[in-house]
Amino acid sequence: MSKTYLRKPFFQGSGANPGKGRTLEGSYEPKQGEGMSQEKFEQNLLVARFEEMVRKHAEYFFDSEEFESVIDFYIEQNQLVRASQVADFALRQHPFSAVFPIRKAQLLSALNETQAALEQLQAAEKLEPSNPELFLTRGGVYSQMGLSEKAIRNFKKALDLSEERDEVYLNIAYEYENILNYSDAIFFLKKALSDNPENEAAIYELAFCYELNEEHTESIRFFNAFIDRSPYSYPAWFNLGVAYNRIGLFEKAIDAYDYCIAIKEDFASAYFNKANSFANLEKLDEAIDTYKETFKHEEPDATTYYYIGECYEKKEEFETAFSFYNKAIKLDPALADAWMGLGVVLEAQNRLVEGIHYVKKALSLDPSNAEYHFIYGDILHRMGFLEEAEQSYRKVIELAPEEIEIWLDCSSLLLEMERKEEALEILTLGIKFNPENAELNYRMSAYLLELGNKQEAMAFLQNALVLDYEKHNELFDYLPQLKENTSIVDLIESYRK
């Protein structure tokens, strides 16, 4: 799974049309409502005064801080075009201040007018060439344009000028992530944390980069050392748990999550991940209880309901599992895993005709999911629709040729349909895709022995024994009568170490 982080936008509005709404000629009436701070009330007065000026086509004076306050008001309202217009007034009244060309550039960037933003920054640089915000903003614009090297150069220029160096390091790291250079991103994230160990964004980003670089052991080493210096950093404990979980040390992961929860009792994600670790240890009751703990600290989530359902499914408490999968779907009708869960639960109860409809729904939501096609094929097989099952199995082969079971099941199905040559062809293709897999070689040997081709069968058997001697019972599981075949038994014994 890939993930690319862009530098955080200057303004995070959600509207598709940031300038849509009341025009500048509209009237804004400030009222100090209950609970409104004096600072907010004064900001509202400034906005009202500004809008009155525009409405009357007058020219009132605003100092720099007042203009910035009005700009901030419109940004908070996600009215970026209007904020940009305020910046134009500010530029006219304060032509020698670098603040407003920088603010104007930030707004233009948020409106995707990157070239115009760069022109404003050029003007700002003539006024105040040592302003760190100038280089941070320019770096952000270049990042937006996909010019990562230029972005990094500008962020680095901001380093010697900025007081909050950890945030600058973080921006540099984001940019290295954009060009998939996770090693350099890790270097700068460490520098950010060296400057400010409480920078939570840097902690999570560092864990993410270690994961993408598959440096799980190094991640564990770093976070253990970091915790020695900052023992009350709950994000560090959380990410240590994630790293332990990645390499299968689930007990240690649970311990790390427990420390995280001790520091931040309402951290729902720590409960959720702790529950996952319990589930990985097959401690299903503990997993269920811990998943439910998340509901004390956040609204119920479809994914959590799904995982609870999966635990009940593994406990073979199918009615309860069905109930939780349904709860997941009510919250998120597009959650394909929950639809599939319903189908699997019904299949386990031999309610195949009912179950297959849910499986089809899951496939319609996620048609490229190989596991879904595999389950669908198995149900079709059980229902006696052999040709349709074959189509599903072949779809799995197309999507996930590394899945060993599909080659075995598809070849068995073809044998069941008395298409022996095609069964051999499928296994041959499977071995071509997975040449180091012993199971496929054992199965090929068994098929060839069944067909009377002993010489070729022995070659595949020898290859299988070299690849994995311990799995030689795969041969006897498929053809138990071979235990009485002296030549086969003697050959197997000769490979015993």
C-alpha cells in the first residue's frame, strides 16, 4: 500500500468554491454572543468595519495586525477569494510590508494560482529577504507544483532563519517522502524530534517512514531509545506497539499499548490496535472486550464492528458475528469486508443460497479482491456449479498467482471435471510462478503417479524433497496408498537429514 504525503495546505477549507457566499458588499453585524471571547468579538468588529468600508466605497485605515485579523476571519469561514481581496487592500495600504505579499501568495496557492503566488513571493523577497515565512511559503508552492528539489532548497533556506526549526525539518521530510526517499525523510524527522521531542506529527511520520522502508527493527530500537528520554510520550509508546505488531511480537505490542493508554486513557486508537494484537494471538474474548472499549472514547465505527464480528466468527458464534457485520454495514454500506463476512457466516451454516448473494455484493464493491473471488469460487464449487467455480478460480490466479492454495484447488477442480491434462497444465503454470514451493511439486508428483507417469513423477518428488523435506506428508495426504509403495518410501527416507 502506497501513501504520499503532500505538504500540509496553508488553509484547510472543505468547500469546492472557496469564494462562494456573501459578497463584500454584504452587511456583517457583529454580536457578542454568550461564550464569545473578547478577542473574537474585536475581530468581528474589524470585519464589520472593513465590510462597511467596501460597501461605502470608502478608504478606512487598518494597521497590519488588523488586516491580518480580517484575513484570518475569512480563512476560518473558508472564504479564500474574499480573504485574497482583503490582502489586496492591505497591499495598497502597506506597500512596504513583506507580510501581505506572503499572505497573498499563501491564498493564491490555496486557490491553485501557483504562478501568481510565486510572483508575490518575489515581491516579498525584495522587501524582506530574510523572512523565514517567505521561504516556507515558496517551498510549499513548489511542492504543490511537484518541484520537490526546489521545494527542499527553499525549506532549507528557512532553517537558519526560523525559530521553529522542527516544523521546517518536518516540511523537508514531507518533501523527501513525496519523491519516495524515505531514508532522507527519516534523517530530517529525527532532527525535528531532536529539536522538539513533543512534535507528534514528526513521531507518527517517522514511524510511517520506517514502515515503508521496512525497517521495523530499527523503528523499535529508535522508539525504545526515544522513550528512555521521553517516557511520557504516548505517541512514541503507540508507534512502538505498531512496530512490534509488524514483526509479530504481539505480547510486546500489547505492553506498549498499555503504557500508551496509561498516559492517555481516552486514546481510542491504542485500544483498537491492542485489540488487533489480541486477535492475532487468537485471544478472541480479550480482543472483543478491547474493541468494545473504543466505544467509550469515540463514536462506534464500522471497521470496529467488522473486527468484532470477525472474532465472533472465529469463535463460531455465527449469529452474533452476523449481528456485528450488519451493524458495520448500517454505518458504512460500502464496507465490502462486512458484506463478505455475512456471506462467509452463512456459508459456515450451510446456507449457501443466502450467503452467495452477500458475497456477490462484496465483489461488486471490490471486484479486484482475490480473496473474495476465491471464497465465491469455493461456494460455487460446493453448490455444484463447477464451470462457474473454475472461472472464479482462474480470476484468483490472474489477481494473485503467488497464492499457492488456488493452484491446488483449481487443479483439483479440473480433475473432478475429468480434465486431467488441464489440471497438469495449471500445476505446471503454478510451479513456473512459484518455483520454490514444495507443495506444488508434491501435488504434481501425486498427479503424475495417478496417471502412471512414474519417471516424471519421481523427478518432481525429488525436487519437492529438496525444497522442503518436512512437507513430504503432502504426498501421502493426497494419495494415502503410496505409504505402501516401497520405492517411494525409500526415496523419501534417502532425503531425511
